[in-house]
Amino acid sequence: MKRILFVVSLVLVVFLAGCIGGGGGTTSSPAQTPTTSTSPVQLEEWKADGIIGQNEYPHELSLAGGKLTVYWRNDDTYLYMALKGQTSGWVAIGFEPTDKMKDADMVFGWVQDGNTVVIDAYSTGTYGPHPPDEKLGGSSDILEYAGKEENGVTIIEFKRKLDTGDQYDKAFTPGQKISFIFALADADDFTTKHNIARGYGELQLDG
């Protein structure tokens, strides 16, 4: 009888030891470390079509609580840019002003009756005016542009040389930081005062 009790006890001890030790239980595999690709995103071909492609611009900057978003890319020769504004009127950006608006190299754009208008302008005073470059003896140096207006949102895309050679355009170089001002209005007339948003920012070109 004692021998039987000893054998039973021994079996129970072995069984319990197996359970506590995890024998017969499930084992978890080591946690997998996510892999992150270090290769750069392949950019889409830039097109002046008023549509911002998913990989068309590597850089974007939201301004004025999202009322305006600036998208850009560049190579050694050209600047490509899109302005997306919460407006059915005009959107504008002005590069490197010296005081408020003075000396800003400006680009205005809007869509009216399905037609896109883009103006290469220059601010001659602290608070304007900002006539087109041609009226100052310069030239319009926007090489390609397009726009789209839909559901209260206006998108303007344009292309220009980094250095146009025009005295009323700021000359840029790859890798440069560029200060700018921006504004939006609800009218399709760039002489109308901005009444939606205005402000300033800074972007950096790829080197």
C-alpha cells in the first residue's frame, strides 16, 4: 500500500512539474521588429494639371490652420510648386520680402469660369501695390501652370527657373532657405485685398 502511494505521489509530482514548467503549453515567438525602408520615395513626374499627386511633391507646409498648403520640389534648374487654398478666389505666395510686402517676388493664381490665371508680380511698397512684372519692365517667367477649383478649394501649380534672370524675380539656389509671405482672398481679382488669411513662412530647397 505504501509502495502504491509512493508511485502515485511520484507521478503527480512529475505531472505538476511539467505543467508549471510549460510542458505541453503554447510558446510565444519573439516580437518582430518592423523594417523601415531607407530608400527615398520615387517621385512621380511633375505635371501642371491642377492635381497634386500622392508622390508628386516631397515637401509640404500647412499654414493658417490649414487654409493654405504649400507643396514644392526642385532640381538644379527649376522650382515646381503647388498652392492649395480653402477659397474659391485667389491664392498667392511672395518670396523674400524685405519689409512686410516690399520687394516680394509674388505669384498669384485663381480659376475663373474654368480658366486658370497666374500672375508673376512684384510688390513695390510695404503694403503693395504689386503689379505684374511686365508693367515694371520685367517679364512673366512662369513657364508652366495649371489650376483647379472644386468644392471651395483652389489648387494652383506652376514652374519657374530658380534663377530667371529677371530683376523682379528672386534668384534661388539648391539647398537655400527661402522666406515667404502668403495670402488668400475670396475674389477672382488679385487687386482685391486678402480677406481669408495671410501670414509668412519658410521653406528649404533640396540641395
